[in-house]
Amino acid sequence: MIRVLLADDHRLVRTGFRVILGLEDDIEVVGEAENGAQAVEATAAQHPDVVLMDVEMPGMDGLEATRRIVAAGGGPSVLILTTFDRDDYLFAALDAGASGFLLKNSSPESLVEAVRVVARGDALLAPEITRRVISAFARPGRARAEPGARLDELTPREHEVLIALAGGATNAEIAAALHLGETTVKTHVSRVLTKLGARDRTQAVVLAYELGVVRPGG
């Protein structure tokens, strides 16, 4: 059972999410929060697998709440659900350690699938958001991570896995493309994250662009 915490300052929105997720046999909503501080407290108390986090909330916003939840370690995956009208929100959420991003105009089916994706440890970027991330890396003057020993430590196979991750592939898709078992792929992904010092798959994707492993449009 996937345990989900809902964090949004609009009660009607939370009710809608609860109804949608409550129809699924493998998902249980275990709590709600109307601001970031409540989300942090409820996460510590309820131990959810996924926190569905709004960005703009009164008091402590969703970005700061995400930072605190991730910094606590061993906690849930955070799925940011927002309109993302501003790029600074997007990259702040990435830096905060969010594992997934979904636009608020997505379908109920997309919401349910997003919860399942981040719950099993995969990263999730809506196509619209992926395009904005890639576009940002194509801008002149963007700060880049310095390539170092951690990238050199990747084996050829791990390098292939990182490229596949940057393309948004799931473990199953990587396994099919590289003719590997999913268990083997999980091992490779874990080693890639460790060697890159990445918190999760989403940060590994960002690092892949920053380190020049993949390039926008390439």
C-alpha cells in the first residue's frame, strides 16, 4: 500500500486529490496539511511514502517544506504538483530534492501514475517541465557543475544507464534497451547515484546535463 500525504492550502483541492487517490486499491491517503510547517510535522508523524506538495502555501511554502523533509533523511518521495508559471520555482524544487513534478492541469490518471512512479523510486518529470529544464540548460551563461573524478568513476555500462536516465527512461525501459534484467538495472542506477553524489534520479538527470554527459537536443 502506498501511503500519501496531501499538502495544499486549498481544502477543495485536497478533497479532490483524496477522492481521486481513494479510488485506487494500492493507495491510501494518510494525512493532510494546509501549509509547509504542517506538512513537515505530518510527515514525521505519519511516515508517508509520498508527499503530494503544493509550492505556494502560507507561512512555510512547499519548497522549504521539501528541503526539510529531504534533509531529515529516510523519508518519503516528494511529488510537486503546481502550475509552474515561474522557472525559479522549478529549479528551486529540483535543488530542494523533489522526486517528481506534475502540472495541476494533468489528468486524474496522470496523478495516480505519478504517485506510483515516485513511490517506487523513479523520478518523474511531466513532458512540459522536461522541455523547460532542457531549455534552461541550453541558455548561455548557465552555471555548470565541474566534471570531476565522480564522473570518471562511472563504468561504460553505468554511463549508458546515466544517458538513459537523462532521457527519462524507467528501469523497465532501460532494461529492455540494454538487454538487462530490471534487478541489474536497479543496481546500476544505485551505483550511478552514489558515484555522482546524487540524492535521486531527478538530480542525476540534472547532473547529466551539467556535466555534459548529454546535451539539449543531442
